[in-house]
Amino acid sequence: MMSRIFLLAALISFKVLAVEVPEYKAKYQFDSEEISITGIREFTKNENGYELKFKASNLVASMYFSSLFDIEDNQIKSSKYNIKIRPKFLKRDQRVNFDYKTSVVSSVGRNEWQNNFQLSKATVDPLNAQIMIRGNIKNGINSFSLNLLNMRNGYIEKYDYAVTDRIKCSFNESEYNCITLERIREGSSRKTTYFIAEELGFMFIKITDENDNGKSTLELKEILSFG
């Protein structure tokens, strides 16, 4: 379940000005065979950089994901990635830190590891990868790759993205022009599809994730603020 949430909850792509993606706050619902939960996703900018966070809860559990990062020379610079899962006995809290002085990324909590990373290779986490995706699509880039940090082991893995179609999507009793984008990784059976609405600042209307263990969906329910 956690791998699905990391994924839903990502070269040429790093030439995009991510700051062009507007701030927003929206309600999303996540559904899988194991859990159904609704939460708030919010993207903001402050004096310390950028933050993208997702907070959700239901009657038995709550979850919080936060990505802190900056933009330097038109490249994303990941800083911290935090996960908090309740009830606490699940032991799924995790804190990831990027140290640019030592070129070391480390994790404590549920998954503990420490790895070196290349300063010359921009690395994204499961949340700020989605800012890069929106920025690329907004700038008309139909095929690109991202270097995504694996939260389980700290390895940096390359994922390929490609626009596959343009369709009509329904949201809040209105119809929008949507771009469908697929994410794949060589040697993996996992397939992730993003449905991105042009008229809504290239927000995700829906994200589906399919693999050998089943299918999960993250779907936009309400836009609380935009821009």
C-alpha cells in the first residue's frame, strides 16, 4: 500500500521553470483495495522555498506527506521529505534529508538508509516530481524523464514519461480538455497514468496506478484555492 501512496502521493525536464506552476489547495480522494481516504493537497511558496503537502484522514487512520524544496538555476533542489502515518503502531513514519555539503541523502524511521547522490543530477521525490510533471506538460514537453528517489532503499531510479492521448474529462459537472500521460520504468510491470486538465492550470484530475497487486486511484474532488 505504501508504495502506491508514495507514487500517487515525478535531462530535459529539469529545464522547466517549476515556479510557473501556480499555488493551489485541493481535496483529493485516494482509493485502493486496502484503503479509501480523502485529504487536502496544497502547494505553496514562502521565504524558505516551496512546499507540497498532502494530509488525509478517515475514522481509523491519518497520513501526512510533505516535500520541501527549492528552485535553483531552473532545477528542482529537494531538501526534506516527511511522512507521518497514524495510528503510530503502524511504524510508517519516515524523514528524508538531502545534505548538499556532503552529497548524502539519508532516511530515518520506517526505512533507514544513507546514500550518496550526484549534485549534477537533479533528484525528485514522489511529491515534487508531480510539480515537474505539470511544468513540463504546461511547456509542451510530451516526452521526458525524471530521476526519482526510491523511499524504500534510497536508490535513484530513472522513470520515463510520455503523452499518450488528449481526451475530455469531467469534473464538478464541467468538461475539460485533458492530457493523458503515462509513466513507465524499464523492467517494471507498473503503469501509472495521469489525467491533466489544461484549463485548470494543468492540475491532476485523476491518477491511476496499476501493477500485479491491483489498481489504485487518486481523484480530484474539490478545488479550494487556485493561484
